[in-house]
Amino acid sequence: MPDSRIINVAACLVAACLVATVMLAGPAYGEEAGIFDEYRAMFGDDNPAIFVIDEGEEYWFALQGPKQASLEACDLGLGPGVVEGAYARLPRYFGDVDRVMDVEARLRFCMQELQGRTPEEVDDHPYSLRGDLGTEMEALVAWLAEKSRDLPIAPGQEHDKEREAYALGEAVFYYRAGPHDFSCATCHGQEGMRIRLQALPDLTTHEGAAVAYSGWPAYRISEGVVRTMGWRMRDCFRQQRFPLLDMGSDVTVALQTYLAVTAAGAPMAAPGLKR
């Protein structure tokens, strides 16, 4: 197990102090400037996610599971063990499972195949709760995303199943249901929408999708942990009062495919900073 979490706790405390400082000194509630833009400027390049990235690298090389194996032979789409640029090319089709996968679904597969870990073990706690110190999955995703930083988003769309995933993701994005009759497009289908202090990007445009997608995974200021895009999809469903998405499910992968294709060509900027 990585031992850098004590440092991460210190980073969270610093983050909390900075948030308090900005909220006291920043603009009034609802003003266009936004206190979290000032917060990001105060942090500069010192994103607390750097500590989680270090943990992710340790997890990648750690010997785990009944097979006492690392993830070094995991094929993320560019060949076994190739991590540079792999995240930016996801989601994509994998012939060994005959399906499209996002990074979390692929890591889950590798943990089981290479390390001999059970689905129950891998799925038990993939995302941290508020106040947690982060999970293995979050750390691995942060590290892999950093290995694609500044590279263009380029999800696969050559295979029929990749195009099917995009079509499903687009359909789900506009699907209205639940007690509030919401869809993803309700909040993310037009310009100028806001919720609390946060501007909501229009994810139907390249510009909006690029800003949103390129910055995930991200250090979540309000929670003091790194969150993944898979978690973001699940939490959006929770807020819409939909059934929660399973990690790496077809719907999760499809939504990410839709966003990644819409954002294609923009440079990856993850791990980012989010409200």
C-alpha cells in the first residue's frame, strides 16, 4: 500500500484553508467571476492531485492479488504496459473482451486477469466517500490521465462497437426520466446555465465538451479528493434521481464516449481542479 496519504491529508488541510480565504475575500455569491476561479489561480500549478498521482504510480507497480502480480502488463490499448498517451485514446474497443471500455473498466479487467483479484474485491469501494483519503482506482486513473497530459483527446471510432457506444451515449444524454423529468441535456445542453456557484458547460458543443472532459479526473475542491469521470457520470445520475451507474458499465462507457468524441482534438489537461 502506498504510504503518501499523510501528505495528501496535509494537502487537503491546505486546500480547506485556501477555500475559506477565497470565500471571505472573493466576490459576492453569484457574481460572474466565481470564487473558484480565484482559488485555482491561488493554487497555480500546485494541484493537490500531484500526491494522488504518485500513489497511482505506486499502485501500478505494486504486487497484489493471489498472483502477486503488478499491472505492468496491462494493455490499455497501445500495447501491454504502454501508459504514455493511452488515457487520451479511451474509451475504445478491446478485442480480448469484444467490448468498448473506459479506463476504469479496463483497469478492473486487468486487476482480475493479471492479479487474480475477484470482481467483488475490485468493485467493493472504487470511489471514495466524502472525507475519505482516496481509493486505488482514483489514484490509478489520476496517474494514467497525467501520462496523457497535453495530448489530443482521440477516442476510438473505427470499430462498429465504438460507433454504437457513441450513439448510445448520445441517446442517454438526451433521455429524460426520473421524478424531476431531467436529462443530462437539461443542465448541459445550452449556454449560460449555472448551479450554485458553478457554471455549467454546454456539452453538446466541442468547446464545452473539451473544457469539461479534458479536466477529468480532477481534484474536487469541495470534497478534498480526486474524482474520476466514471464517478462524475455516477453522481450526475444520482442528482437526476436515476439508478446509480455501476463502474465500467455500458451506459457509463457510452456517455464518456459521447463526450470524448465531442471533445476530440482538444488537449488533455487532467488531473484538473473542480469545484
